[in-house]
Amino acid sequence: MSRLNHPVIGQYIPADSFLHRLDPRAKLVFVFVFMMIVFLAKNAAGYSLLVGVALSGVLLSRIPLPMILRGIKPVLYLIILTALLHLGMTRGGDVWWELGPITVYEQGVVQATVISLRFLILVLMGTLLTLTTSPMELTDGLERLLCPLTRVGVPAQDLALMMSIALRFIPTLWEEMDKIMMAQRARGADFDSGHLLRRVKSYIPVLIPLFISAFRRAEELALAMEARGYRGGKGRTRIRELRWKKEDTILLVVLAVLSISLWWLRG
Amino acid sequence: MEIVIQGLTYRYMAGTPYERCALADVDWTIPSGSFVAIIGGTGSGKTTLIQMIAGLMTPTRGHVLIGGIDDFSRLRGRVGVVFQYPEHQLFEETVAKDIAYGPLNLGLSQEEVNYRVEQAMGWVGLPRELASRSPFHLSGGQMRRVAIAGVLSMQPEVLVLDEPTAGLDPAGQRELMERMYTLHRERSMTVILVSHNMEEAATYAERVLVLYQGRKVAEGQPVDIFSRHRSLKEWGLEAPEAPRLADRLNRRLDPPLPDGLMTVDDLEEAILARWEGRPR
Amino acid sequence: MEPIIRLDGAGFRYDHLQERPEAEWALRGVHLQVGSGEYIAVMGPNGSGKSTLAKLLNGLLLPSEGKVWVGGLDTGLEKNHPLIRQKVGMVFQNPDNQIVGTTVKDDVAFGMENLGVPRQEMLKRIDQVLQQVGLRGREASSPHHLSGGQKQRLAIAGVMAMRPEVIIFDEATSMLDPGGRREVLDAITELHRQGTTVIHITHSVKEAFQAERVVVMADGRIEWSGAPHELFHRREKLTRWSLEVPLPLELKERLRRRGLPIRHEITGTEELVESLWKLLSRD
């Protein structure tokens, strides 16, 4: 049970903020488009604008900064590594430092800063999306956005249902895995020592029962769904509804203005 | 091996706002070779307690001494646990291989392992010809036996049984409990039974520990525990049916029947004695 | 009056066994009628065909022989299934494996969504059924945080919201602790009181005694059917069907055998206590 209690990276944090209240469709569209227009920024002005938007997002989310940073932390190492690579490899401009075999050029510093900033902004926006939107809202948002594709044969409703069932069963299976591990440990299993291959092998007595249980659950669930009259997406009504509000329109207007400004500033 | 539990406390997520006390200051001594029961409603801390007795969880405070040892790495295989619905942990291709998993982890020779598998199958009443079958093609009751044999094959000196009869039919329940009781007697194995079936606790246990909201609220012989009808209700439990029926009769009967009628046999004898000794 | 459920010589054998000529029948030649508003308990050992019977009653399984009628509709015809599923709801054994929604509210809605109930109506019914099962105020809770008994009550609410005429409980209490069992049994009693037809499949003789009629299954056939108190005089049969013998019955039989003049007709704890008290305090 212990593992359940630790917040997962990027996990939804319930709160009542401007970002939380936005329609998931608006947020999804914003983040999707934003991730592309980030590459339009080519100079200090462009980047200041992006940083400004990202910071406003942080403020509007009303989520304490340490929690957001915890979400970004795992990626931080990757960012630092990339920055270091650029620092050491990129040539051009004046030589700033010479440390033994490594020479750092002006261009290297610029490249490293730009790359890590871009990376950081992208990760921050993604994190903000998942921190302020529950997985169910995300599912609903995706479903509605994919809805037009139903006509070309994309089963948007069934996909959304699949996703929500997966979400519903994650904690159940997680707990089950804890139980099985505990039971096998009582039979002398050792999951923590030995080399990699041995450790992977030691998980077989956990994974097989877990899969069997997942299949059994799936079978029973399918039967229960059939008993409750499920016949696929056709003719279904929905209890969950998304409401497009004024704020959502405003967000899209901001997005448009931002894109145009970046295009302009590109110089 | 005597089990001494001292000041055992466990807090979930200690140091966070979600902190919850699962077990608080439990003291208990389980004499070597005894058969005891832990009873309590959902969330009473039963599961946490047995996980710590088995060394699968580290207490926040206090300790568990088994035969004077509190280092669980030296106790490997000496405390066996049968968890709820143990058949959900089966994984091997054959019954024999699954039962052999524990003994192999103990590093025993193949010869010894084979001997133990056969022995454990006998203890739980599995016919020998099932050894090479897949455990997944057996009936629910048989799968349960395979899982229990997988724990017994480690020849634990202490056996913890967490709701061992849940989901079995009445005949299956009785048979399983009788087999465990026989093993306890013949091998002087200490058995700790966790159950919400009060009949089982009353029939087999020498002593009963009652947990309520993580605390030890009562401990004693079944006769004493199960005569406290009002307290039991408060703890979300119910006395077994025999003492309940005796209680209802005694409320009207003067003089009442003697105390401590735990089973239908006790009731039968007590009523008969009264009937034969009545003034004619 | 036309019974709500009627089985005319219904039988079932599983497909994968059919290749063999001696393929086992899970159910054979069952005749059964269930009146509207009736409360029936179905008992029998594992493998006696109880669960197969339950699945025949709402078209989850189709009879390999004979016919099953629900409210005059033949379950053998696929086009009848949507209506049959609405009329006959089912609560299963494992509380975890029948909850679809990520929140209590979503789960109650699932069946109604399938029926195409308009959203406003859904909200009204959700409120009403959650009130009835005592889960109001938990709309936004994740099912994962509910106890076993609460999960089963949620499943009951989801079925009730579809406004069925019959609810089948397929060993719905067998995985619960005593408290959870009580909760579900109380809900069943309440449903029956409000006029829903209840079919309760159970191992427990004690639970079966709450019903108006008991059907005992063995080897895919109906062995016995009658009022619960009649079962009380059939100790030997209970043992033969590997069902538990209730304690008062066991005690009564033993004392009679040893010469105590206890009436044979006694059917419950209350009567037994009364009769023992009279016998033992006679001067």
C-alpha cells in the first residue's frame, strides 16, 4: 500500500484555480499548439514572451512551486546533460574558457541556454496540463477533439471508455501487485539483490499472477458491462459534459496573439 | 518459538498530513506451539500486525521477537504466511514446481525439496497425481490447497493464516481447518489465525486477541472474550452463534446454564444435564 | 398472472465441451417460474449450476435446450437483449470487477448511458438511488476508496438506476466481511419491500432464510424448492447438498434424538429458546 501513497510525477492535484476550471479541450489545444510555436522563438524577445507565458501559467495554477518542480525534476537531469553536451561541443564565436581539453565558445553558451530553456518550457507546460486536469477530464477532452474523426472510422467513444477503464483499474492492480509481492517475499523471494538479469527474473512470480488476475478481472468486467446493457458507442448518452466558457475562448485568443507575436518577433 | 510483541506501532505516511495510525502500542505474547486467533473488523489493524509478525513490514516503533530473535534475515522460512485468497499468487507450470518455490528460495537441495513438496501435498490432502498438472486447471478449493502447501513446504515453525477459509463451501472450510489443526498438534507448530469467522476462532483458538481501530482492546480465552456480548458489538464483531443462543436462553432461565458454552456440543451437554437433573 | 421469468426445460452446456459426446451439461431441463415481486434464494454447492442459471436469466448465456422467457420476451432472440438487460439487473460476486466508472457518479450512470437516458434524467436518478443505498455525498469518490460493502451497494445503485423489474445477486455477499454482508442484505430486503423481484444466489442457509422461496440446485438440476421453514426439517438433506446446517436446527435435532420433547415444527432461534426455557424451568 505504501507505494500508492506517494504522489506520482505529474499527477493531478485538485484545486480551484483559473487553470483547473478551464475546459480540457481548450487546454489540450493550447498545449499542443504551444509546443509547436515554441520553435518560432529565435531571439531574446521571443524567449522572454514564452517564459512570461509559462510563468503566468504557474501563477494561475495556484499549485505551490515545489510541487511543480518535483514534477519537472526527473527531466532536469536530461536538460542538464543536454546543456553540458552543447556547452562542450558547439564551436563558434569567442573562446570563453579553456579547461584542459575542453574549450567553451560563446556560441556554446548561447546554444546550451536556448536548448535548456526551450526544453524546460515544454516540460513545464506539459506538467501544468496534467497537474491541473484530471485524467478523466483529459480523456473526455481527447474524446471530443477526436469526435470529428468518428466519421472516418476512429471509434472515439470506445477509445475514451477504454482509457477511463484503464484509469479506473490502475490503483486496483497496483494494490494487487503489492499484495503479491508481499506474499512471494514471505516465500523467500528477493527482489532487491543480485545483478540486473536476476532481478528481472525474480519478478516472474509477481508478473504472472498479476497478468492472470488482470485477465480474470477483464473477463468479469466485460460480463458485468454486458449485463448493464453496453453495446458499444452507438445510442449512448453521456453523464459527463464539457462546458465551453468565456475563459476558454479567451485562452484561444491569447494563443492566437502569442503565435502572431512570435512570428513577428522572429525578425 | 515464543513470539513476543512489544509496544508495536505502525503509522502510514508518517510526517505527512495523511498520517494514519494503523497499529498503536500493541503488546502480546504468543506461547510456543499454541493456536491463537486475531479478530477485529475491517481497518482494525489485523493485516498490519501479521505483516509485522512475518517481518514483511518494519514497525514505526516497538518490536517483534520470535524465539528471542528480532532480526528477520535470520528467521527466513521460519514464519510462514498464508494470505487471503492465496491461490491468486500461483505462477508455476505445475503444482509441484509452485510448491517447490519457497524451499528452493531457502537454498535446499533438490532431493530435500522434492521430499518436502510431497510431504506438503499430503498435509493439505492433494492427491499425488496432481503434482505434474497445471495449478490453473484445478478447482478453486484445490488451488487454495496448492497455495497453502507452497507455504507449508518451507516447514515454518509459526504459521499465520489470514482468512484461510474465505470463499470455500462449508464442507471445504471444515476440512481445511481440521487439517491445519492436526498439523498444529502433530508438529507443535504455532498457528496464528486471522478470521472474521467467530465460529472458527471459538472452535480452534486457545487465546484470542481483539483489535479495534489499531488498538488491543481485549485478550484472553475464547470463553471470556465471547461472553462479552456488548463489548463485541461495540467493536463491530458478533459472538459465535452458540454463546449467543446460550445468552438469550440465560436471560430468561433461572438459574442460568453454566458459563463458557462455545460450541453446539457444549450447548447440547449443558441442556441435557439440566434436563436430566431437573426436579420431577 | 404471467410470471416475470419462466424457464421451460432450459439447459446449458459450454461450447468448448461440445466436441466431446459426453460433454457435461452445466444445467439440464430446468423448469422454473418467478412471479413479479417474489424473493427467491437459489442455493447449492460449487458447480451445481447456480451461476449458469443466473446468466441464463438475462441473456448473458443462451439456453442450449429449452426456452427462457423474461417478461414474455424470448432470451434466445438477440433483438430482445437490450430490453431484457434493462428489465433484469445483475450484481456480481467480486465488488472490484464490476465497477466501470472512475467515480461513484460515473459508475451509477454507466447503465443509464447505455440505455440512452437523457442527462437531466440521469442526474435525477443518480441522486435518488445513491440516497437509497446510503452513498449520497460520495458522488465524486473514487470506487477504490470504498469498502467492500460500499462497492456492492454502488453496484446495486447502478442497477437500480436502470429501473429493472428483477435484480439477480450472483453470490454478491460471498467476498464481504460480516458488516458488508449485513449492508447488502439490508439493501436486498429494502428492494424487495419496494416491489422489485429478487433472485439471491448464495451459499449461506442463513441468508437464504430471508427469502420467500428457496430453490436448491445440485448437478445442474433443481433438487428441491419450497418455503425456507420447510428446509428447516431437512437436516439430512442439507448435509447431503453440502450446505451448512444452521445452529438452532442442529441443536434441536440433537436434543430430540436424546429424548427431549421438543416440537419438530420449530423453525427459528426465537422459538427454540422459548421452548427450551419452558422445558427447563418446568417445576
